[in-house]
Amino acid sequence: MNFFNLNNRLLSALNDKFIIFAAGYKGGIGKSVIALGLAKEFNVPYITNDQGSAISGNAKFYEHTYLTYDFSITNKIRESKVVIVDLAGCFLLDKTILKLIKKSNLIILPTGENPYLDHTGCLISANNIYELNSNLLFITTGVEADEIKNTVFNFSKTKSKYPHFEKLKVFGLSKCNKIIYDSMAKKRSYIRTYLSYAENEKEDYKPFMKEWSKIIKEIKNKIKIYQ
């Protein structure tokens, strides 16, 4: 397989599209939960290099999943104005990923709740990426609903140490395994899964859905401005 031609085909296929790139400095921070969730929500191509992931590797959940090492251009790729890219690995050492970062219209940087390993690690990665692309969006993940405000506050406090990040937004997305797992099992978007619940059940998952809806709205506004 000629990876040079394959990479060029991938890069060329994404010309003139709104590229949302989910950047991960480590595993378990919700990168694929966010990226695949957005792809399903917007009904756009989802491109990944991680077939083994418990979430992104589950191509059966989302039919418009494309693997970088077996990438082919389909009508879905040609017709979509937006694509989601979710690549695992050491992106700072991969030339193709660096090119994708430069081409992207939005870089999503998820971070967990640990103030040292997660928050600092995310911001170090963001600082490196910022020189290539300053269109960054931070999302804190994996936190219980009653702790999300504190986690966002703590992350924002750490972020303030980087002056060029001062005006960049931080969103919170609390932990909600029930909606994630049900969505995967029933091949539904997170919003559709939530709406399928009984009214008394919805109450438990309102925080997650409000946070997810805010993220969707923010990204839709960015796409609208681009178009």
C-alpha cells in the first residue's frame, strides 16, 4: 500500500470542507465520544485511524465511518460540507496529521478532570497546536454533573496561565454512560436517544443534554459563519 498516495487522497478529499479535528494528547478523555457523537448528530463523515477503539472502532454504530489506512472517496465524502476527524497517536510527529491540523476550521481539545495530568497535558498540547491553528475549543469531560462547574472553573484557572488562550471558550460535558451506551447499541445520536426516554427518566440526564446541546449550538454557529 502506498501511504503517500493514500495520505494525499485523504488531504485532497477534504479541500473546501469545514474540518472539525478532535485532538487527543492521551486516551480516556472523551475525544471519540465527542467526535463520533458530533458526526452522528450532524450526519457527516467520521474519519479515524483507530479501529481498535471501543467507541471509534465500532463502525457499525455509524455507517459513514472512514479509516485513514483504507480511505476511499465516496459520494458522502464528496457531498458533505463538514467532516469530523478523530485521530489517535502522537499527532505532533505525523506529517499528515500536522497538515490536517493546519487545514482544520476547528480543533476540539477534550480534557479530563485531573488538574495536573489532564488539564496541564491538554494545555501543553494546545500550546503546541496554537502555532499551527488558533481555532481551538476546550471541553472538560468525564465528570459527574454536580462537579462539572468546578472542573470547568479549575481548568479555566489553569488556562489563564496562557495569555493567548484567555478568550477561548471552555465547555463542560458531564459523564453520562447511559446515553452513550444506549446510543451505540441503538445506533442513535445522543439527542435522539435522550428524546426516546420516558419523561421521568429524562430528568436524570438533563445536565448532559443541556451541555451537549450548547456544544452543538456553538459548533453550528462556527459552521454557519464559515459558510
